[in-house]
Amino acid sequence: MKMSAEAERARQVQARLLGDRAADSGLSERYRDILNAAAALFAERGYRATSIRDIGDRVGLQGGSLYHHIKSKEALFITIHDLALDNAADRIRERVAPHGDPWARLEAACIALLEIQLDPASITMPLMNNFQAVPAEVRSQLVARRDAFEAIFTDLVAALPLSPAIDPRLYRVLLLTLLNNVSTWYREGRYSPAEIGRQIMGIFRHEAR
């Protein structure tokens, strides 16, 4: 029997959102279903256009039954955002681990991040694009969480043999800005995420002389 588009989307979201972290976290199956539904709706419609009722309809829960499992839409978004970043961080660290050379380590991290962001079923970029739509108090929590995620790249850049003329912080900010904007122009076919990552690192490689 062919899987419906909605069911397939839910399956893909679960694989990318929950991963090993949620499986090991002790979350109930019902709560994981709610997370999957909310993540898929946030990705499809955006934060503002997704209501608690929409999430309840997707999982077959309404009113008090749904609020028995969650606190609010804001809390759901934060949880989903954090899980997505945790899984992205795990994947990046896994790809970096086999390499000893600092340039190879950074290149592996860049490619892993691009593969996550450019995956057609990814929820990472839709979540990032909702940043301005969430309430200010939620946004402040997301910023703190993203800063922790970006610390991976802070450490990788700090290990590079950069020219003294290059500010490592500015280098990191420019690199991440570029990586985070590839999805705005990328079209599948001509270059793979890995090829784009290698091109970017070819441009950003400035060693001390």
C-alpha cells in the first residue's frame, strides 16, 4: 500500500527530528507523535499559521487531552527547535571526528551542515526561517540555543592556522552566514552539498604565511 504524502512527511520528520536523542530521552510515544505533528506543521505552514487545534487535529487530540501532554505552542516550538539542533550537532560531530587536520575537520562540518539544510525533507531551515515570527520571549531562548550550537564552529575555527590578520570571530560569522544562505539559491542537480562545501572551504582557506 502506497504511503500518503502526509504520512511520508511525518515519517521523514520523525527520522530527522527525533533521531537517537529523543529515542533515548524517555519521551512517551504520544508526546513524540505530537512533536512530529507540530514539527511537520511548522515546516509546512510556519509558526504563525499553525494553531494548537491544527496540531490536535493531526494527532487526534483536542482540548484538555492535548494540553495534558503539552504546555503551549511556544513550548512545543522550543522543544522541536532544540531537538533539531541537537541532532544536527550530533551529526556534525560524528562527521568531524575521524579527521585530525583542522581544515579537514572544518570542511567536514560545513558539508554536514549543508547536507542537513539542503535535504528537501529537512525541518531545520523552516524552523530557522520562523525565527522572526515567534514571540520575543521565545526568540531569546532560541538565540541562546543557537549560540551553543555555533560553539562547534567556534572551536573548529579556533584550531585553524589562520593568518594573524584574520579575526577568527569575523571569519566564523561570515562562514556561517554563507552556509545558512545556500538554501536560498540552491537547486538540486548541478552541485551536491559536498561539492559546494568543498568550494566554500577552498575560498575560505587562508593560512598563516
